[in-house]
Amino acid sequence: MGRRRRAHPLPPRDGVDATRVVVRDPALALLDVLRAAPAFAGVDDAALLERFAAGEVVDSTGIALTPTTRCRAGRPVYLYRDLPAEVEIGFTMPILHRDDDIVVVDKPHFLSTMPRGAHVTQTALVRLRRHLGVDAVSPAHRLDRLTAGVLLFTLRPEVRGAYQRLFAERQVRKVYRAVAPAPRVSMPIEVADRIVKDATDLRARVVAGAVNARTRVEVVGESGTDGLAEYRLTPITGRTHQLRLHMAGLGTPIVGDPLYPEIDDDLAARPDRGDFSRPLRLVAAELTFDDPLTGRTRTFTTDRRP
């Protein structure tokens, strides 16, 4: 969440932001640009022309564009798209705290933080906007789709940047709980290495080089006779998939992880078939920070177990 969120010239519709399409080929008329955009694959010309006729294809200033408009490369245009069919995620998302500036929720497993790809309405952001009737709701940070737990949103644009900077500048103390096989090394332990993740790769990986990822791992209890244990994970940094990769690297991958240590295609595909029986046993259990508006230390927790 380090980058400033772009303002949209079109208001959200039923909690969903308009789609942003960036022009890559300035030689193409705008209708052809939209025909080639992945977000509008399968949308026929008649439907696109209806959006133009309604004045719902606009530039970043809100000026309506035409099908024959040619835009310079890199210029964004905005329009609404039809919502994809999605498998309903029936788990509740309790509100842990709300005031004039923020709302904190307990996000369930399988619910994305915000729209991306095929997941649009089945996201925490859209669900919360619809529930509160407040389109200005915006996430201050993100949790992976498969991770449950404490997630903070802002309610007013004027305070959004202040709370997002807390997370971008690592001023928030986070604690996670996880269930994984019993430890194979002495605990507690701090894992420190270098993690990189390419946009084209589903998984992050450890590489040689300067350390950029640190996690403190502690055992907090046994899970019975099944050979599992419950762990307390405290990330000191915040790399993508850091906790999952570090636990797998210790020989104790988190239960229900479809990516680490190896990709499990069947497990990964289950949620999209409506099978939510094998969640990733990872919960964002606690957030603590000094409020950027008041300076008061605030802590938000969930009783959800991993």
C-alpha cells in the first residue's frame, strides 16, 4: 500500500470501482483498445458502444470519450464493466471496531481484500462498502485471499494516506497465528533471508543477497496427537508470502498451503469450485500502532483460531 491510490473519475457502482484501462497503442481507436483489454474479453461491440453512448467511457479528468478517440500511450481511461460470475463465499466478516476514521474487520479465509481478476464482489472491500453504504471505504493494507484475520480500512479520503503510510513505513506491529507440523528446529527462532517474487510467478523464492525478510517464529501450543503445533509468527518485514515461505523453509509448511513447499493444483482450485473445507491455517491475529491522528497506541485483535 505504499503507492498513493489513484482517484477514479467515475464513482463506484454498487461498491465496485470503475475499471481502469491503460492505452498501449496510440494508433488504435479507443473502441479497438477496449476490444483488446483483458477485462473486456468476450464483451461485444454493442455493449461497449452503449457505454460510450451513456458517457461512461471517460479520461482521468472525467471527460467523456468516443469510440474513435485516439489516446497517447500510457493514458488511462475508465468505464464500468459487467461483473463476473463468482462463487459465493458465505463466511461472515465481523466488524471489530468502527469510528469516524477507520473500520476494522475480521476477514474470513478465501475472501480477497479488494477486487482483482475474477474476484470482484466476493472481496472484503466491496462487501464492506455495500454493508456500510460508504463508497469512500478503502483498505489501509492487504491480506492475502487465503489469510484470515484483522484488516483495517479507512472511511474518509482525508485520512487514507496517514493510515496507509503506517503500513508502508512498517510502523505497524503484526502478529499472526498458524498451524503447521511440529517444529524440527529449536524454537523460538528468527528466520532472515532474501525473498523475491516475480509478477509472472505464483510463488516467492529465497535467493542469495542482502537480507530483506525477517520473521520471528515461536511455538505457542501443541494441537494434539496429530503431529501439529500452533505457532506465533511476528513478521519484522513484510515481503509477499513471507510467513508461508519461511515456515516451509523450516520444514513446517502451514497446513492448507497450496503453494509451499510445492504447488498443489487441486488444493488451489477447491475454493473456485465452492469447496472451502481446507483453508490455509494462517490468521492475522493482532495489529498494534500509534494512531497517526491522535498519537494513541491502538491494538486490534481477533479471537479467530488458525
